[in-house]
Amino acid sequence: MIKTTAAELAKILSGKLENLSADTVIDQYPVINSANAKNGTFFVAFEGVNVDGHSFVEDAIKSGAKFALVSKPVSAPSIVVADLSQALLTLAEFVRGQLPEMKVIGITGSQGKTTTKEFLYSILKSVGECVATEANFNTEIGVPLTLLRCKESTKFCIVEMGARHLGDIAKLTKVSSPDVGVVLAVGSAHIGEFGSIEAIAKTKSELITNLSAGKSAVLGSYDSWTPKMATNLPLEVINFGESAMVRAADIQLPGGYAHFELVTPNGRNPVSLQLLGEHQIPNALGAAAAAFALGISNEVIALGLTTADLGSKWRMQIEELNGLKIINDYYNANPESMKAALKTLVLLSQENGGSSWAILGKMHELGAIEEEAHRQIAMYCEEIGVDHLLSVGTDLYRLSKNESNLKNMVVHHCPNTNAVLELVSNFSHGDVVLLKASRSEKFEDLADLITNKWNGGQS
């Protein structure tokens, strides 16, 4: 964070100093978990449904935090404000205003935000000091926390933006004032929250419609809404995708990993992604287009994409397990990401010469389309040649009343993990297994059980 004093900070936030010297120098970022407090940081004591951060102020101070930002009096050094969430937004907007030379890139979309952020970070960190959203802290709390890690030496700041309600992204865009706004795609993730794809598109477009004149709109070409978001706006528009300004040519997928030629108006350079799946190409192109908008050379972009180490937990992680190949992808799930993972499953099983096993759990937050969306995924499995579909803990993956009519795919309805484990003995060397579900299904536990069962049954 930029250097300031406690008195200046209290003034910015309309807060009151308590047990804190007015000339205390503040130059470190805030933390919202007292366990992460260290020398020079300050602790924001959010009051949640089950936990009140004010109870952990003393712990944070003992760990080195200079003071706490609180909404009710405490005995420790503190600044008392009326609303902690608004205080963070106000402070972040102030800091952004003090760093006019820093380039901010905002990223949103129904899927791929975190991966695109990581690709872009890999590119930009080789050019200058870069701060990026940690994990998926993309809310009205997470975005300010990212901006408040920036300082005078920061050249780039990558801000991932999520939303639960109309207006959320508009608010975050106002605070962060991006130089480049990236919208990857509009899909059905969180449709249960918004009610319709149209509402999701309107929400995602807030990043573009709230950009200042002359800034850059980087838009994917994978749906009918995103390419139109900058129509009649005074922005530089850069499209990415098939036949777009920034695109991938000569795509190959050895072992399920995408190799392609990155094509931009500046040239053509080879890229080899280290992240599994053809569906990572749009994420890489989104990052490339954002970097292009910032004036980064093709060579630097291609190298950054190729060397990106995206070890995101539970996102298309492939594991070689004593003759069995397992794809762990259960950080999140929606119809679009399900289809992408299933496509990779079939590709790898064809290369391996074994059977494909799709172990699927429930997709959450789909609202009124829940039943149809799951049925469509089951149909997609049959269409692309999945050998075995295991529906775990849900009966939503039903194609018809009479699944015995299926030509190739076998459907297994598994009410619990024990039913899945009973099928592990049917796995063979060379088979490929995909585990995919929404995060709340806790498929990491199922993955451990499958691993133990498979290893225990092998000689």
C-alpha cells in the first residue's frame, strides 16, 4: 500500500482514531484473517454471521498488525468507521487515484476468470512489478484487498471481478478504474442467482460500460452477447477468439495440452500451454488480448503463456495413478465447464486406448434450468462417446426413462460414495477417469477414496 499516516487514513475514511497515534506510518496492506497478520499490516475486523472479527483484534496485534479497522470500539489501537466494507472500497479508490501510472486490468466472465488472470500475470510479471487477485477474491471485499497491495513501484494490477447482483461489477469498476476491461464469455454459471442469461450478460457488461473513454475493451467471441458490449462506446475494442483480431491457429492437442500459433496484429508466435484442455485456449487468448492492449510484444506474450504455471487446486489437474489416469476438476461446475472437461476426458481416453469414466456430481446455482442442464450434460456424454457416466448423489443426470436404449454409454446411478467405490474394480489400466462437480459436493474426499481403493487393489 502507498505510504500514509493514521490521521490521513482516518480522514479518508471519516473514521475516529482510538488508542492510535495520529502520526503512525501506514505502508502495508490490510488482512481480514488475524492468522495472516504480520509486522506492519493492519487488520480489518469484519463481523460475519458466525464469527466476529472484533474478537480477534488482539490476536492480530500480537502477530504484528499496527492497528485494526473496526466498526465498534475495541481496547487495541484502531480506527473506528461506520461500515467496514465501504471503508475498504473508499480506501481502495483513494489508492488507485494516487497511482495514475499503474495499469489496471479488470477481468470478468461466467467462467475462466481465475485462469485468465493467472495467464496474464505470467505475462506481465516479466515486464514489471505486478499485483493480481489472490485465489478468487473477486468481491467487494476481495477487489479492494487486491488494490491495497499496490504501491508506487507497482506497474500492473490485475483485478478479477465477480458478481452476485446487478450493479456489483459497476461498483468495482468505479473503484478500480481499469485501463483494460476483459469480458471472457457469458454463460449459465450462477443463473439461479440472476434468473436469466440476459441478466448475467447485463451484469458482466458493467465492466465495459463503466470504462473511461479511450480505454480498452477486450471481448471474447464465444457467445452472442459479449462481442456487442462496447457497441457505440468511445473505447478501443480488441476481440479474441476464432477469426478475431487475437486468435489461435494450427491448434494441436498432444496429450490433451493445447499447442497453437498465437496470432495478433503484431505477428505470429508458437504457444504450448501447460494446463490441460482445449478449453484453456479462450482463457489464454483473453490474457493475450489484454497484454496486446497494453502494448506487450508477441514474443513476451507467447513466452508468458507457455511458461505459466497454473497449479490451481482441483482445476483440471491430471494424476497418473498406477496405470490409471485421473482428471481432478471439482473447484466449480456449470454446463459450459462440464462440457469442456468431458471433451478432454474423451480425447485422453482415445489417446490412452482405454475406457472413459465420467464421475459427475451435482451442478449448483442453476435455478430453473437445473433439471434440463443436467439432462443435457448426460446427452452430451452419449453424443461425444463417454463410455461410463457415474451420477453421484443426484438423479438429475437422466437421459430418458429407458436408458437401456443407449448405444454405447453405460449409466451408473450412484446414491453415495460407496456405490462409486464398488465400480472401481471395473477400472482397467489405460482408463481415464474424470471427477467433476460443484465445489460444495466435496469431490476431493471421493477422489481420495478412489485413489486408495485403486492402489489397494493393484499388485
